[in-house]
Amino acid sequence: MARIGVFICWCGENISRTVDVVKVAEAMAGVPGVVTSVEYKYMCSDPGQKIMKESIKNDALDGVVVALCSPLMHEKTFRTAAEEAGLNPFLLEVANIREHCSWVHENKEEATKKAIAITRSTVERVRYNLQLKNITVPITARAMVVGGGIAGIQAALDIANGGHEVVLVERTPSIGGHMAGLSETFPTLDCSQCILTPRMVEVARHPKIKLYSYAEVESVSGFVGNFEVKIRKKARSVDTSSCTGCGICQEKCPQKNIASEFEEGLGKRKAIYVPFPQAVPNKPVIDRKHCLYFTKGKCKICEKVCGPKAIRYEQEDEIVEERIGAIVLATGYETLPATFFPEYGGGRYPDVITGLQFERLASASGPTSGELKRPSDGRRPETVVFLSCAGSRDLAKGISYCSKICCMYVAKHAMLYQHKVHGGKAYVFYMDVRASGKNYDEFVRRAIEQDKAIYVRGRVARVYEKEIEGVKKLVVKGADTLLGEQVEIVADMVVLASAVKPSVGAAALAQKVGTPYDQHHFYSEAHPKLRPVESNTAGIFLAGAAQAPKDIPESVADASAAASKVQILFSRKEMERDPYVSMVNSDRCFGCFSCEAVCPYRAISRKEIKNRSGEVLKVVAEVNAGLCQGCGGCIAICRAKACDLAGYTDQQIFSAIRGFNTTSTYEEEVVKK
Amino acid sequence: MSMNMNMKFEPKIMAFVCQWCTYTGADLAGTSRMQYSPYVKIIKLPCTGRIDVQFIVKAFEEGADGVIVSGCHPGDCHYTSGNYYARRRFEMFHELMSFVGVDMRRIQFAWVSAAEGRKWAELVNEVSKRVEELGPFNVFHALREQANELNP
């Protein structure tokens, strides 16, 4: 027979005004198995808790129901108190008779009946509560950061400076990301590379950071604190330890007309190349798709000219394994290519370029050494039209969101243009100008007022080419919605502020890691306001534009926040968490693995059951308590009733259901008395 | 179900709700002191995806006259997809119950977020009123008696 204690709170007048707590206590005293049932003015106060604690000891209780406010309020308080009195804290349940009863009903008789029903149901439930223990998980204090852009760099540096080892995985041959290619940054107009490259060097030199460039995450298994990560180091065809980075191979390589990714296609590179002069690591890589030796079987010039003999044609991809405790996803963004906008002549006219291409044209390290020239004929553009919201907030392009950074960089572009081409005309077509941020609006005002950018509110319908006096110009036709008239601008260059979207492969990586993403493939945060840099998967954190379009300061702030979250996790050797996890009865399980299919956390694995001679008798589901978050999806789907959820077992729920209704006449009798 | 004939019919409605959205939404209705019908009683679950349709059958078997299932809005599930499974499961269950002849007005599926205290109060009032009009679920309760007779 159970020995249950029921403790009912008046909550001053909050409960007692509409619920007759004395009657609730009387009613519960008559329930089989209830050995004590008392009410008190303030149960949560020290004397109130003392009543419960003493009763736990004196009445040898094996179950406790406290009927008071919402469990979100005081469940923890009372469970801690119960534990102090020697009772397993999970044998205590809260009956919510304030938020769900006294505060929402005025009729005292009805409210009392409902309070009795709620408390009774909780008593029935608590009969089947199991003694549970918080789960402790050991933590490997090593982090992996995926993505070597500014967010990844910042996160890696912060974690490493905190004293923990970091593995930084970057897909391209160098870290730096988009920021390395930007000209100047808003709202200060300081040179992007000048602020970024010292940090890149710091990463390379940091004793706690292990950098895998030209590498990708192959697979991730395990759970928070205990991830097993496989990383594919793509074949560089260069032995980075003996290569000195002298650059002679790059100089002598005969394959020279390959569009450079770093230059956004506006410049050329060789088949063996370092993406940009300040690359980290500053070691070349052979692009096997274009290398003459790999495509035609001859050449080998780089091998011949290489002093330290670092060329390795036979090198293969290598898989390395790392044990990791936390992962920061900082995979960044890309923008829609110009070819995505046929209505603006993108892909057809070389002088219709994207914002990122304009960055390269305006950059001192770019293909034109910072001089603004048209890609088609090298002429100085006398008139440039900037189109903001190219693709953003445009359902026809499948993008509902605002890309956030464009308003600012368009203003910056207009400014830079004016600084480089004096007397030139910069038109900006915009929907609205969204410049919220420290010194941002002032920056846009400066572009308009000082640098005379002409802002036209409206959209552009189309862009077409027209030859005027032997020069190919671009005619931009659009509407000025403020004046309510059509406008036509003859321009030399059109710059599309094309929409920001997550990097290619962001979703594939999320699937490997087991973390959710939205319909646009941006990674989903655990809570949009309170947990912005955590994912819903324990131990996976987010930084930068992989989560939503973000500018540099936001990405850096994110990265530091994620790094701080990682360090909170690493501050303990073990992690404690709720014991509400699924359990599998392997006798009942027949291995349909429906649970495996519904589990959003990949917490279900397959376990072989063998006989003594080692033959496999059957394969059953097994729950990894470290991964399981206790949603209970596997239980509802289980046909064999082999799964159950600790803390919310079928038996507890069925008993609670019964508890509501066995009181059908009972409550009435008590209330009438 | 024994019911005093001169008494007003007080429907018993059981609500299976998830702890993240609807339970917290009901808490909000409480802290906002919204008054609503007292006939709905809540059973808290981690997620609507945890809801086995047997819970609903059990509720009726134990004397409920109506049932509410409510969780997070689509896309808001704390566990990313539990509410979608609940919705699909509920669709199938709906078909089955209609086939058996249960008046589906007794079962209500809803999305109530943690911010929708008002919506919770309205939902409770609406379902209470409807079930009150439908009267006690005697058909189902009689089934139990029949079953007991068949398997004494």
C-alpha cells in the first residue's frame, strides 16, 4: 500500500478565496493510500516546507502531492525540499490548483470540485511515479567549430583563449570566409582585411586550435559532451608540412584561366593556387578538375619547380577522427548569383554584377586593384544603379525574409563608388531602408547627403542593353513610387544586392549533426529570444549567418555568445540533466524501428541480442539517454508497447485519467457535506 | 454513469496538452485571471507527440464526455516534429472514431501557444458549451457496461 502525503496550499487568499482548501484536504484524506492530508497558508514558505519535510520522515511517505501553483513555479522548490527530507525528488508531483483552477473560476463550489479532481488525479498518478535519478553525462572539453569565416574564427579564438582545445574545420583552402573578400566595412569604412587577417594569423598560431582547412565534416555520432566526429581532409595534392609557401608553383602553372572563387569570378587563378595572398594556411592546393596532369596526364611543372618537393599527386582524401564535446556551426551564407535574375540581365550582361562582386571591384586587393572598372570593357562607370532587395522579400524568388545586410552595404557601395569615381552618379532603388544599428542610419544619411547617392523608392521591372555612341549601356526601367512615375536610367553598371541564403550544404551538415533547420535551410535556434545561439540539439551551438542573415558585428557577437555557451558546458566535468528519457523493454521490442524513424534526436540505436554462442537472436531498439530529450514520440508510435517514458509512463497517465473520474460522485459528496 | 436527474449536467472534459505551449498558455490564462468554464481538466505531457490515442479512448471509458488535445502551433514544437505526428495520428483516429459512430464534436484538436491564454479560455468555453449541449456520452459509457456483461 502506498503511503502518500497531500499538502494543500492556501497561497494566502489566492487559492483559498475560491477553493475550499479544507474540503480538499478532507477529500484527499479519504483516498486509499493517503496517510496524511493537510493544508497550510503558505506551503512554499519555510514553515510550510518544514511541514512537508517532517511528514515525509515521520509518516514514512513514499509519494507526495503538493497542490498549489503551477509546477513551473515551485516544482523545483518542493522536489529539492523532498530530497532534503530523504525522499526521491521524482516521487513528488504538483497539482496545479491556482493557475488552472482558483484564478480562473469564481464559483467556489465548482472551483473546489475541480481542485479536488485535479489533486485526486495527481494522487493517482503519483502512485506509479518511479524513483528516478538525474542523468549524468561526462563531458569532453574539446570543441569543434565548423566554418572558418569571421564567426567561426571568433568562436574558435574565444573558446581557445578560454583554455579549451578547438578543432576548426573549413571547407575551402583558407579560412577568412566572405569577410576576407570585402572591400571596406560599414559603418566605419575600415578595411576588411586589415581587421580580419590578424585574427586569421592568430588562429593559425594558437596552440589550442587545430585547423583543418580544405576539409569537411564527414559524420557526427554521439551526443552532448561525447561526439565522435569524422572529418574528411580533402586531398590538397601538396604536402603542407614541407611546403614553404614560396609560390613558385603557382607562378609557373600553365593553367591560368580559371575563374577565381575568391574574386567572385571577376579574376583568374591557376590550377595550383593559394586563394588569396593572405590565406591561412598560406599553402597551395591543386584544383584537380583543371590541372593538366590530372585531366590529361602530363605537365607536372609544379613538381619540377618545387624546391622542397612538396607536390603529392598521389595524395588521397584522409579521414581523421576527433572526440568532441560541443559543436559550433558557423557555416555562413552565400548570395544568389546574378544568373538568378534574368529580368535584370544577370548572367547575360557582364556589367550586371552582385554586391559581393562589387566588393571585389572596390577592394584594393581585387582584380582591378580597387579601381572601379566595368567587367565588360574596363571603362569607368559614370552611372551605377544599385538594386536593393534583389530576391529578398520576394516570394516569386522563394524568399520571404529580409536579407538584412543589403541596405547597409548598398549605402556603403554608393559611398565607395562616389569616393572612387568623382562626379559619378549612384542610383539606389529600394523598397524601404532598414538601417537599425549603432551609427547605421547616420551612415545611410551620409551616403545620401554627403555623397549624393540618389535614392529612388520603387522596384525595377527590367534591365536591358542598348548601344549608345558605340558603348554598350544598361537601361534600367523601373518605377518611382513616391513620385508615382516611371523612371528610366541609362547606366554603365548595375549592382544587385542579391539575397542572402545559407551556404550550399548547410542542410546536409545539419542532417549529419542532427539539428533542425528552417524552410530556407537556416539553422533553427532553440528559442528565438532566450536561446538564440543554441540549437535544439544539446551541445550544438550556432553562430553567424548560418542561423539568419547577419552582419559582421552580429556574427561576432553570436560567435562570442556561442563560445561562452560552450565554456559553460565545459566548466564541469559532468553534466546533469532531467531523467525524463525513453526506455525500451527489449523483451517486448520486435525491432520494427518505427521509434528510430520518429526520433528527432537520433537517440535510438539498434542493439543485437545474442545467445551464448554469439548468434544474433534479434535486433532491438536501444535508447541513448544522453541524446534522448524525452518527447515521447517513440512511445506513442510503438506497436509493441515496448517503449515508455520515465516520468510520464503509460501507467502514470492512465492512472491520472482514472483519477479524474473516480471522483465523479465523490467530489460532490464532499462538497455538499 | 450515475447521475442525479435533478442536477444540472456537468460535462467531464479531459485535456491532453503539451507542457511547452498549451500548459503554459493555460498558466497564462490563470495569471491573467481569465474566467472560464470549470469542466476541463488538464493532463500534462511533454509533447502532443507523446499522446497515444488510447489515452483518449481511456478518458471516454473512464467517464469523460469530451476530450481536448492541444499542443504547439505547427513549426513551434519544442521537439521539432512531435505536433505533426500528433496531428497525423489524430487525423487517423478521427476517421476511425467517425466510422465507429462517435460524434466527433466531442473531440477537439487545437494549437494553443504559451502566449495564447485568451485562446485557451475561449477553447475551453467553446468545447464545454458544445459538450454540454451534446449531453452525457452515454453511448460510450454504455459500451463499457456491455463489455462488462460480456466479460464478467
